[in-house]
Amino acid sequence: MHQTMKQLLDNITWFTLTGPHACYASGAKDARRYATGFSPIIGFADPLHPDFDTLADYCQVDERLYCPKWKGETPAGWCIHIEKVLFRMVWDEAMPAADEFPDAIRLGPQHAAEALELALLTNPGPFGPRTIELGEYYGWFEDGRLAAMAGERMHAGTLREISGICTHPEFRGRGLARRLTLKLIHRAMRRGETPFLHVLGNNPDARRLYRKMGFRDYRETTARIISRC
């Protein structure tokens, strides 16, 4: 991996929110966040020394936000609710030979409520009612229900995040999320992009699966859920 890609990946939230997703962001100076309705994620120009004073003007009291990488002391006026280990993984194999799930349905605004319902049930990570607008999202429906989905979220340069990977409990064990993920990897690599994803440290089964698929660990970092208080 060349140096420019490493620089982007090490602070991917900031480079996403000030780059390709600036139109979905709010904030100023050295602090940005996804606008209300999208994934509640924040980014800083310097994530080790975050500008919480600027960010405060763009957050509601008690609104919970995901803050990556920062490990410092809690600033006045803010609360830390949860702190977890987060692994960033990067695709390290050849492009899948074919689309693994050609019959999957491209999700659009008409599917937003179903996508949010599945995300709230399975908790694949920070997700909002408009998250599926951030990239290509695909799903699989059975009996009129959204059984599984996966999509794209952050990206900068040639890096593309695969996110929102989840399956309804009644449809697990059939490889639906895996096939959707491989579909997105195939599509990203056809565009000349490098897929990456995030997985929590308390989900070793998912991490093993992603390794088996072809992702490799890039970096262990911290994820905090914080709010103004």
C-alpha cells in the first residue's frame, strides 16, 4: 500500500467528510460530522487532538455519535458512553471473478425504512435513515422482507468502505451477507477501488470470516460513542 493511501486510511472519516461526502456533512474548521439522518459519525483533522469546541455547535445534547481513534481525556461538556476496540481491514486478494449475487436488489429511498429496521435489529454499526444514500446498497428479499443487506459508506481517493453488512436472524447461515459483500467488492474493484471495512474487536467470528474471504488486518484502533451532556 502506497503512502498516500495509508494517509487517507489512517483518518478516513475526515478525508471522507471533507472530500467525497462533504455534501452530506456539517461542521467547520477542524471538525466534521455526517449531517443528521446519515450515519452518526464524526471526524477531526487531528483525531488525537479533536476540536470538540467547534463540533459542539453541530451536535444536539444527548445525541450519540461515533468517534474513531481518539483516546484522550473527556473534555468538559462531553460524555463517553462506550469504548470499544475496532479493527480496520483491507481487501488483499484478486478481484472476485464474477458477481456473486446478480439477483440482489439495489436499495433506494423506497427501501430506507426496511434497511433502518434491519440495522436496528442486527446492529452492524452506526446507521441512520439516510445511510443508504451514501453509496450503493444491495439487499435480498424473501417473503416480502429484507433478509440481508450490505452497502458502501466512507470513501476517499481509491478507498471504498463496505458497510452495513447484516442478515436478519431468521435467514442466517445461508451466506447471504457474504455474497452481498463479495458483490460490492467486485463492483468496487471494477472501478479501480480498494475495499476496506471495520469490525469490532468483540466480534471475532466476523473477523475470522472476513480474513477467510480475503481481507487482512490493517490497524487496530479505538471507537467511542460520545455525546454532549
